[in-house]
Amino acid sequence: MSAAPLPITVEFLLTSPHHRRQFAADARFVPDGHPKPVVVFVHGFKGFKDWGHFNVLADYFAAHGFVFVKLNLSHNGLVPGGTGDLEDLEAFGQNNFTLELDDVGVLLDYLHAPATSALPAAEADLSRLYLAGHSRGGGIVLLKAAEDARVQAVAAWAPISNVNPRWPDSVMQQWKQDGVQYIDNMRTGQRMPLYYQLVENFEANQQRLDIPGNVRQKLNQPLLIVHGDQDETLPVQMAHDLKSWKPAAELVIVPGAGHMFGGKHPWDENQLPELARHVADKTIAFFRSLLTAS
């Protein structure tokens, strides 16, 4: 008996009409000549597409019959051809939520342009296009689906339920006065800037960035929400709030799971963390149920 074919990886660079920074993406799939549903994955704050177990995750989805696409958001601090970790702190500080939404839109446009896309058209069924996102990326995919009818379903893993960058008044006043505040990256030891433009961007785009309002009124696609009951970063109440705004959503609370579902960076194993595999299996079953329903 011959072994099952292994997933392959196609890497590509994206350019945006909204800024000058190129950003990297890749797609993993088993090249069998059959069009497969496409999952686009969006990382979270201080994350990137090759963080921790995300490459193992991509292979896992590919082995289960999906094309799994992930991207580095353009201002996440990585540089194409660079170290592979956060290094451009100026770009990180200039990031904001509409940049991230637009980056995902650039990727979706790229996938839908078969003449120039590096993803073979014979392998991808873009009529079955799903979004998945973790943490801040979970909030981004909720907002993107609400504004882009090409998205057929959404899976939000430990997602934020609000993007309003609201700190205590004293912090906000000092931030506005200084134009920047710094946060610590405990993993790397870096002090990472956040420029006040993040607040200004939110204030100028409140309707587009309103997760509660968009989930209630515009998110028509099926939604899966997964959250750990031991999440140390984002309270599990955020998942219950999202469910209350879209009662038809499927909500999965994972016992014993923290924010990263057992993952860490670097991840040197070729198997998913047990809790991350549980999340992947729930998500695969959710997306497959839509295929069966259609």
C-alpha cells in the first residue's frame, strides 16, 4: 500500500494598494488535482504565520482535505527575507485594525485572481472559502466576514470581542501626549511601541471596527467560536458575549485550555499540542458540516 501523499507548501508575497510594505503568505495542500475548500488563517497580536505550531496546524488541515493559507499581516513586525521573528518594531508600532482588515482583503483578492495567483486553480475551490483567526486575528476575521460576501464561514479561536483600544484615562492621556506607549514582549524581551495612531484609526473607523454591531447585524455566515476556560489573556466571557450577539453560532468551551491551546514558540514537535488538535478537529468538523449541508 502506497503512503498517503504529503502536503506541499507554496509561498508568495503580497503587495497592497494601501501601503508600501510587502508581506508574505503561504498555502499548504495535498496536490491531488481536486479542488478543495480553502481556509485562510489570521494570526493574533505579536503573532506571525510561522509562530509556534502553526505550520504543523497547516499540514494537519491539508492532510484533512483543505487548502490552508496563512499570512503575515503587513505591519506585524516581520520582514520578508528577514530573521523570521519580530524585528521591525517601527512597523509594529504603526499597525492598526484597518490595515489588518485590508491585508486580509488583499490576500482574498489575490486568491481570486487565477491568472496571477501562485495557488493552482485545480487545487482550490474558492466557492468554499472559510476564515479562521486566533485572538486579535479572531476579531479581524469576524469583521472581514461581515464586509466580504466571498467568505462562507468563520472560525474564531479565543477571539477578542471588541477592538476599542481603551486603557485607563490616565494612560490614554499620557499616550496621546507622548504619541507612543510601550508594551513588553515577554518571549523576546523587546519593548514594543504602540503609536497613538492606533486610537485615531479606531476613532475614524468605528462603524467598520465595531465587532458587537457587525456580528449582530452583518455577519450572516455560519460561525464557530472556540475558547479555553483557562484563558489567561482574554476572558472566556468574550466568547459568551459573541454567542449572545449571534445566537446561531456554535460555541465550544475547551476545558483546561489557555490562550494558545497548548502551543508555544518555538514548537519543535511534528504533532500538534493535544488541545490545539482538539480545536483543529472541532473546526474541521464544523467546516465539513457546511460541505455536507450544501
